[in-house]
Amino acid sequence: MKNDLIHAVAARHDTEQPALKQAGRISCVLALMLAGLTIAADVVPSAKEILATVRLQQAAQQVDLQGQLREGGTIVPFRLTQTGPIIRYSFANPPGALQLRLGENESRLEELSQTGVEKITPAQFDHKVRGTAVTYEDLALKFLYWPNARVLGEETIRTRRSWKLQLEPPSRQSQYSRILLWVDEQSGALMQMEGYDWSGRLVKRFEVISAQKIEGRWFLKQMRIEELQPGTNKVQSRTYLEINK
């Protein structure tokens, strides 16, 4: 019954057909952008162009998968559904959902409950998702829209040639003073991310461990999220985000 109430609340706030049309347009634009970057392989794209490609890649999926957050002996199952730019993580025990809307100029993270839809504010960014190392800000993907960004060069991450970017937030509302981001050059997929606090110390690391092919398309299989003791590089906690078929 509680899950039905949550789904009913979510349904009232979705615009499914426009989202599907938008996803179709996004897929076409993404294909053109990736083709352009491939053709101009000798030219380093700007950080703005790379981030636009990543946003389009993130918003072009149509999925309905099961997953889990795993930290030590704690396992938090969830259902991941996505219709174009709308991504939803549905949890049980207690029932609830987090919904991410990827817009052209910004993202919006919302919490769905029996009482309605509540926008996640910057004051809640450091709140952890079900007690894991993942925070609301991490799920919101706000860094993909930060205007202060530059390309540092190329590196190989798990055999994939990737662009390395440095991103800085427009204000101190973020937990992070800067983020280092590695983006797969061919697909625009996020490969690795490092977050630094306002004292310049590494505090969070995200790393894609493996991917999987589902119905002819590549999806994340396992990502490792590590919280580090500031200034020591010592891992304080390690959470795995795992997606199942």
C-alpha cells in the first residue's frame, strides 16, 4: 500500500510523453556530438563541450533495473527506472524514492513520499542516502553544470582513453571546492571522480569498476565509492553501487 501511494504521487508529477520525445531528441543530438568529437580527434574539445556530451549521455537512457548499495554487511536494495531525463531510485523498508530531473541548464533532485514531492535543497546536500557514503549532492550530479571547468589532459582509466577535467562550484553551497572528473572519450561515460573539501583535501572517490551489456547497450555494473580521511588518503568507508539485470 505504501509503495502504491509513492508511485501514485510520482505519477502525478511525471510528464511521460514529453519526456520520451525529449529523450529521442537528446539521443539524436548525442549521436551527432559524439560523431563530431570522433571526427575531430586531433582537436581537444572544451570542458563545456565534454560536459554537454556527458549530460546528454546521462539523459538518453530508457531503463528499468534492480540494484543495491552495499557497505560492509549492509545492503540497501533499490529499483532504478529512467525515462529520458527523469531518473528514479525507489527504496523499500522504509518505502521512499529519490527522483532526479536532468534539465538543459540544471538538475533537480526530489524526494518522493506519501505526503508529496519535496525538492532537495543545498542545505541537505551532505545528507547520506540510507546511511551509505553516497550523499544527496552526489546523486544530484550538480557538478555537470558547474561553469568553472577546464580540461587538464588525457589519461587512461581501466584501458579507456579519458578526458581529465577540473570543475569548481560557483558558490560554497557544495561540499566540494573542486572535483576532478574522468570522462570516456568515445562514449561520454563517467569513469572516475574525486571530490576535494574546502581545505583542498581529497575526501571522496568514485570509480567505475565494471560495466555490462543489456539488450545491446552498455550500462554500469559496479561502482565503488570511497570516503577518505582528509589529508591522509586513508579509506574511512567503502560503498558499492551495483546494478543487476
